[in-house]
Amino acid sequence: MLQAVSNQGKYVTLALLPRSQIIQLKQAKTPFYCPVCKTKLIMKAGTQMIAHFAHKSLQNCPNRASGEGVYHERGKLDLFTWLTNQGFSVQLEHYIPEIKQRADLIVQFAQKRLAIEYQCATIPLKEILARTRGYQSIGITPLWILGGNRMRRLSKQGLYLTPTEQSFLHQFNNDIYPKLYFYCPDSKQFARYDLICLSGKSRSVGQLKFKRLASIRFEQFFKTEQLSIFTPEWLSEKKRFRLKLPHKMNQTEKQFREWLYLNQLFPSLMSSWIGLPVNGQWTMKVSVWTWQTYLCYDFLNHFPQFSSKQLNGYMQRFRKQTLINFPILSQKNDPVEAYLSYFLQVGKIIKVGETYQVRGSIGQYQTIDEALAKDVSIQRMLAQKCFYR
């Protein structure tokens, strides 16, 4: 642990002390104690580690950390110093007995208490959910910041996010799109990733911005960003869907490909209305390509006039029944509604009273070149109409 209590009851962060003072404390055998269990701690301050305190090997304490490496300790210390220098009331490695959890940092911000968890290692989804709900149960807002070592980039504005990492997505009351936070103590940089859409189970496209620690204030974490949702990266994902077969296919994907074959539909030639980015894709059980294909060719082409009830009834089989794995998303985003809005904005679908009317059927292209050109054309058209704040 980074912080301990002295004989005088003062909290001491060993890593923030000058090296000469640490040596004096060690030579004087100055006693320090755990803030929770009150037992005496050992001072550790070698040349290859962050100066810290440790329990004796057999000591059982709920405040005892396990598996925290140097990278994690350095990042946590950076965040503590950064927030303290901005004048915030910050508690380092604060243990909360009501929920038996230790937060990396507790910050008082805008009349709210925030628990900052700096997560550099992979942990089970069950633990993420338990810790998040623990804070929420006592009115503390959890803020997860991932280590920069967790970031895996697919492109300039695309990240590989496992289903477990998607559980760290934050979406506050003023947000349109959810976001992830990263911090790297090596480069002293934050990264904020605003997710536009998942293009696969773990593939995603968004807006990725980097900021130096010294140039950003904590309030900027929560600032709503302007996003252009139609990006070159999304065109690349569409091209990938058209031209590349998945390396591995689960049963759902196999059934989808068989359905395409039986209906003489080919991904390389399908309409450019298939595979548009939508907010809330994480609420769907299947890929964005799959459900949009079924919706266009199996529903819209067969029901040129339909009601909201008919549409929702058809789409129900593609939706997840519960969203328990996304505990920090405060808004409900309906990807089907977002998808329908594209058609409505350009007049491809019109609404008369309570009835929707499709203008013309959705077909296929003759060549791959035509399909790729239409992807660009439709994206440009929609980009002029669908710029979100």
C-alpha cells in the first residue's frame, strides 16, 4: 500500500517523500500502521520499486492489496497527486467498511463522492460488477480508469474491446455516447475513447483522444464531445465485412451465413444501408451486420407498411434480455430506433400517422466496386445529416 498512519495519526504517502527522508525513517525504525487493521507495517523502498508499505506476510487485512505491480502503483500515485494539486479532497487507498471494499481513490467532486478504480490487470467480470454495485449501493459513483497497457488498437480510431472490457463503459446523464478512460504512467497521458459503435463482438470504432496529464483538469473528463459518427474507420469495417469471412464462426453466425445463401444474398454485394453505425449496439445479441441484414431483407422488403409494434416484435429475438453487464451506463439507447432514424432523415422511410411506409425495396449491387462506391456515397450523405453533439 502507498499510504500508512504515523504515531501522530497522520497519513504518510511514502513515495511522495524525498529519498533522503525515507532513508532517515528506515534508519530510525519509525513505526507506521495500517489505517484499517492498525497493525504495524513494513517499509519497502528499494531502487527497483515504488516506495510503499506492506503487511507482514501472514497478516490478514481487508485493506491488503494483492497483485498490484509497479505500473499500477505509479499510475495510482500520479492520479492522486494530479487530483490533489487541483485542490480536490482525495483519499488514497480508502477502505469502506460498509461494503468491505478498498477504493484506489475517493474524490469529492461537484457534491458527489467518486470512487476511482485504476485497473491495469485483467479481472473477472463478476468482480467488476460486484465492486461497481458495491459503490453504487452506498451512493458513491464509480469511475474506472484502465491502464494504458490495456489498450489494443485496431486502427487510428478503433479499439479491440473484449466483452469484459465493455463493462467499463461509462455513460453519464449528459452523454450521448459511452466512453472509456485510460491512463499510462510511462507517457503521463490520458486517453478518452468515445464509442460510436461495436462492429463485432470485440471490434469497435470511436473517437480516441490523448491528453497530457499536465494539460488536463478533472472536469474535462465529463465534458460532452462532438462526434462525427461516419468515419474512414467505419468504411474500413464495412469493407472488411464485405470481403473477408470470419476466421471463426459460432452457431449464430453459421445460421446467418446459411440464411444468406438460401436467400441468394452476398455480403460483398448487399445494400450500403446494411452496416450503419448505431448507438447502443451493445444491447444486441448479434452483430450490427446480422440484425440490419435481417431487418432490411426479411422485414422491410416484406412489410413495406408497418407499425412500431410490428417492428419491435420482429426485432425482439435479436435483443439481449438483460443488460446487467453494463452497470455504469445511465442511459437507454435503442440501436433499432437509431437505425430507423437514418431512413427517416433521408426519406427512404416516411411516417404517416402511426404507420411507417418504405419507399422502394432494398436490393443488391451488380459488382463489388459498385458496392464500395455506394458505401462511400451513402456515408457522405448521412454524415451531412447526422452530426451529434
